[in-house]
Amino acid sequence: MGGGSIGARHLKNLTALGVGDLALVEPDETRRLEVSQALGIAGFAGLAEGLAWRPEFVVIATPNHLHVEQALAAARHNCHLFVEKPLSHSSKCLVELAGEIERQSLVSLVGCNMRFHPGPARVKELLDQGAIGRLLFARVYTGSYLPEWRPWQDYRRSYSANGAMGGGCLLDCIHEIDLSRWYAGEIQEVFCLAGHFSSLEVDTEDVAAMVCKHENGAVSEIHLDYVQRTYDRGCQVAGEEGSIFWDFGQGTVRWFDAQPGVWHTFDQPGEWVVNDMYLDEMRHFLQCVSEGRTTVLTVAEAVKVMQVVFAARASAASGRLVSVRQVLT
């Protein structure tokens, strides 16, 4: 569902992975014809037509505010679900969707392609190995310039610039919130400063700075923005026995092992390209569907990530520390 850039990418990757009998649901006729003809697949104007085609699984890659409604419709037709991030723009029907998926024993994955990037994957591997001992704090960050995200489109007309459509850096850059939770565990409380600070013509927050307390006692700092004119992404994770640094631009993970006082550097594979993480993500989803296994980020787990976003927004509005458990029941 959705023939935009990410939807078209998923369709191409599904084809590359050997999946036959694909179809596209896209209401925009020009886009629908362009993508479906290029890939030689069926094209439908509406979701009802697509579901009548009786797919085994549905990939939802539409604007954020449509995700839950479409996912619920697909789940009620007994379809496994791949839902692009973020899961939703509001708390409405999230619990209902998670319940429907559980009742029908469906496989679900919410887009978390950064978990399949060799940088964050290496960070997680080192943490799981106990490389830095007890985790104390993490800094996770990303920033870039919104008008350069999709140069072919007026950024002011994109969902990213429109709060009603699920825009704002807290949702658009939710990967970093997911990574913070992946590295340091469940988030208990959030304090956030967020708002529209730049001259960009958006009605959403374009900068957000979060401080999170995790259930294991660790603290994380998360920085997200739409405004900086360079692309910056990475993390620092510190423990009692060392530190780990990942730099997206440099393509390296560095680990300082404090006991011998030695640095270890892990370079990104030279042949790696960005689409590899999307391929690996989709391959993981297909394997889980085939084997009936749980994915790395189910809808139920993604609801917990959404709770952190809602807590951050509540904190930014009130100026107070907010408990994550209080924002969704």
C-alpha cells in the first residue's frame, strides 16, 4: 500500500528477493501506473480492491496518519503486516491493532531499517557481549535539512511538514528513539524540549532534545532535528568498562576497552550500500512470515516506542518529566 519512494523501494526489493504475485495499491493514478508498469505487477486504486486480491501480507508505506486504519483493515483480512515507521501519529486504535494481530496470530514488523545497518547492529552486538560492562548512558542523534530530504518535492507539501499528517522530527526521526530503547532497554520517564525553532515553513517541531531514564537505571540523550545543513547521525554509549562510538558519516564503530586501555575499530563493509539494510529488513520479515516467528519490532513492541513519543510531546507541552506508562493504556 503506497507507491511513493519507500513503497516503490519495498516492491523492488520484494521482487529482488524472489517474491512473485505482487500488487500495488496507490490512489494516485499517474504514480500507480508508473510503478506497476515498471515492475510488471497489478495495480489497484483502493485498499478494498487490494484486499479482495487476497494477499498473504501487506506492506503499508503511506503517510503516517493512514497507517493504523489501513493496518487494521489488513489485519481483519488475516494479512501479515509490514508497517513503515512510525506506526502512527496518534494513540487512537493502537491497542486495538495490537490486539487484532495477537488474536489472529499474525506476523508484524514495523519499519526499523536502522537495526539492520551494520553500525547500530555492531553497537548492539558489542553491548550484548558485555563489552563495556554495565551501561550508564547513551547519546543517540540525527539531524539533517528537511528541504533536501526529497529535492523533487516542495517540502512544505510533504507529510513531514504537516502535523495533521504525522510530521515532526519526533515521528520522522523515530529510528533514534527505537535505537535508544534497543541499546538501553525500556524507557521509564522522559523530559523533552521540542518546538519550531527555525524559519522552515512547517507546523511541526523541527528540533527535539530528549533525556530519558531507562528501567535499568541508565540515562539516554536523544537529539533529533530537521534544521542542520549537514547530515549527522550516530551514537555514543558508555559503560563502567568502556565506551562505544558509531559515526554514520565515517562508517565506523569504535570501541574503547578500558581494562587494557585499547581501542578497537570496526569499519563498515566496503561493498555495503544503503539499500542493503532495506533488503535485510524485508528478508527478515519474509523469513518470519514463512516460519511463524516473531520479528525484531512487532506492532506490540512499536506501540511502546510510540508511548515514548507521546511522553516526549507531553513533556514538551508541560515542561515536566513524564512517565511513559501514563500516556497510553
